[in-house]
Amino acid sequence: MTGTRKSVAFLFLLPALVLLGALVMYPIGYSLVRSFFNASGSSFIGFDNYETLFTRDDTKAAINNNIFWVVLAPTIATALGLIFAVLTERIRWGTAFKLVVFMPMAISMLAAGIIFRLVYDQDPEKGVANAVVTSVHDTFVSSSAFPKAHPRPDADIAGKAGGPFLTKEPVRAGTPVLLPLVGVAPDQMPGGAKPAKAAPATSGKVTGTTWQDFTLGKGAGKKNQVDASEVGYPGMRIEAVKDGEVVASTTAADDGTFTLPAAADGARLRLPQANFEEAYNGVDWLGDKKFFTIHLGGFDLYLNIVTTSIMLAYVWMWAGFAMVLIGAGLASIPRELLEAARVDGATEWQVFRRVTVPLLAPVLAVVLVTLMINVLKIFDLIFIIAPGSSQDDANVLALQLYSSAFNEGNEGLASAIAVLLLLLVIPVMWFNMRRLRREVRR
């Protein structure tokens, strides 16, 4: 059209073609050829690497997780971006909100991984997620102050580790009962604990003391006796049991003393398991617990908690990206169409569902496809966030490619994974290019 000779045009394109060939086409071709050779590249093995890819446990786990990554992460990020974009149009401080939501995009994947590794720390003193979960839990459910307590071997009370503990013989009214326990560190005793006292004998009632039968110092204190230096177990629940039925119950005072009515005469005293339950320590966000499993012939699809936790970190980063693109598309929608729908009596939900979303469909498709391509290459977040104990459960194809090539030294399998990733990306790219061509024709 411009009269430029083809040879001149070719010369201008040559540097780009050389770079494209050296950085894209050659690696693709080499990976394809290398995938048909063994780990060392010394012998041709055909499709064995591809068979391994779909039969070995770690590679199957990677494929399983990639399926959920492609389906869930882009969809959730796009949906949140749409909600944020629509809502920020209606608030005065929408620009500030967009800035805050988009800010994680300025953080590298490595930094985000370190941040969320701390957020998901199991220790509520360190991990923000478990600090919130345990605070809410402890608001409604009180945990035991004596999770490590247990009877002395020579005490008149016994039971399995963690409770419940039961007196060996029935108790009698008027005879004080001693329930000595050990196992609670002095600095872990409840703040209200007071020096233990021997309960006085009371006619017609069962009295006793439950206390920490331990005194610091070698040879200090006497076993199965209440010493002045020892403290009681405040709040310890004591039940009187006859023929498997609880006939009376009470809780110990701050000095460990307790009193039961006459109905407890002849019963055995029980310290229920609730007294010794471990304190709630939150959720194992980076564990291998599975939410659900879908059986598909010989292949099981499952979603575990560590993959879900890492997805949330990804959504935190990329929801802002989706919001900005969708917000730009939303600004280009003619306001007359929205106002016309409202004048015709449509509710805000109907306007959103029947007008806004259809008009934003091209933008939503761009965002969704971009994020789908992005998650197929996800590597950094999994490598940083997932601990070694559950990294195999959070495995994805990009991470498996790295492990196969550099940890195992199996370049043949790594090349097969690279080819599989290319095959997965091609349909998404083809869809995107076809959609763009339709947009150009319009």
C-alpha cells in the first residue's frame, strides 16, 4: 500500500523475527523434542514422559490443583472486581477505595508470598488469620486452663491421657477426698488460682480438694498431701457418677476445694474430659485437609485447604487489577441506557443483571482470559507460602516443572510438563484472539 518493497519490510522485521525465534520458537521446539527423551537425554523413549505425567502421584496432584486454579481463582477475582467497580461508582470515596484495592498489585509475588506465609502461621500469636479465628472462637467457647494436667501414678484417681479421670473407689460423705494432679506449668496456671486448702469434713456432704500436687525444689512437698506452697485448680468441674449416671456436679473454688450434696455419697468422682481439652489453636490453613472430592472414573478431583488459602492470596493481589479494567469498561457504558431501564421500572438488581453485565461482557471476557493464562503459570505463591510438609499437596504444573528439572534432574519429564502447559494455553489464546477479531469487525 505504501510502495515499500518486500525486502525492505523484511529487513525491518528481521530483528523482531530473530528475537522471536531465539526466545520463543526455539525453546518451544527444543522442549517438544526433549520431551520424547529420557531424563539424561541419551535415549528416545517416545511418550513415556507423558504417561508418567498422568500416572505419577505428584504430577497428578499438580494437574488436579491446576484445574481448580483455572476454574476458581480467575472467576472469583473477576467477580470481586465487578462488584468493587460497580459499588465504587456509588460512594464518595470511591477513588480512595480503588487505590487501596489496587495497591497489592504493586507488591511482587515473592513479597506477597512472605506476607501470607505469616498471615497463615499456625500460632495465633503470629498469624493474623488464626488470631481472628481463635478470638471469635474463644468469645463463644471457653477453653480449658488445664490441658496438660493428669493424676500422679500413685494417686487414688486414674484414667486415660487427656481425661476423663475417675476415682478408683467410691467416696463417702464426711470423708474429705483428695484429687491430686500434676502437669500444668506454674506460669500456665489460671490467674485466680490460690494456695490449696484441705477441705474440712462436713456431715452429709462429700468434700474434697483438687490441686497441683507439686512443689518446686528437689524433695520439696509431700505426695498426695496438700502443702501450703501448692495451688488449687479453680473452676475444675467434678461430677459424682453412680451406675453411669451423673447424680451431682460442682466446680472447684479458687483454692481447689469443692462440696457435693448427699446424693454423691457412694458415688465415684469424675473429672470430665472437658477439663483437659487442648486450647483451640485455630485452623491449619496450610494443611492437607480436603474440602471435597469429585470422582471422575479413575481420576479424583479434590480441593484441599492449602490450595484454597493460596488462592485467597492470589485473589487479594489480582482483584484490584480486575476492578480497574472493569471500571474502565463501566465508565464507557452510555448512562442513557441505565437511566432508561430505571425509568421503565427496573430495580437496581435488574439493571445490573440485564443491562450492566451484558454490556460489560467483552471486558469481563478479557479479564477472565488474562487471569486464566496467568494462573496457568502460577509458581511464586505456591513455592513461598506452602511449607515443605504440604508443598506436594499444593503442587501445580509450573512448580512440578521446576522440581522435575532442578530437584530430580529429569529434563524429559519437565519438558513434557512445559508442552502440556503450552497446549493448555493455546485454546485460551485462540479464544481471546477470535474475540478481539470480532471486536475489530464491529
